[in-house]
Amino acid sequence: MNMITTALYSFSNGAFIMIGVFALVCIAIVGAIFLLMGTDKSKKTNGDNSKET
């Protein structure tokens, strides 16, 4: 019986480009999360939620 070995992936079909695009997308997502964390505006400091009697 002949054993045929095939690779699960081939680097000749642009795999390096796809790895680079994936890395850029991951960096962009992490950057967007940090940007959204830095621009958090809470309304508690404005005094709108407190009611005086």
C-alpha cells in the first residue's frame, strides 16, 4: 500500500500575506479596544442622576 503524504497547508499560495493580514486585524482590534477604553465618559460626574429634595 502506497502512503501519500499531503501537507495541510501550502506556503506558495499566499499564506504569508494571509498571516500578515490576520496580524494587522488583531492589532487593529486591540487598538480599537484601548481607544474605546480611553474615551469612557460617565454621566455620574455631571450630577444628572442626583435628585435633590
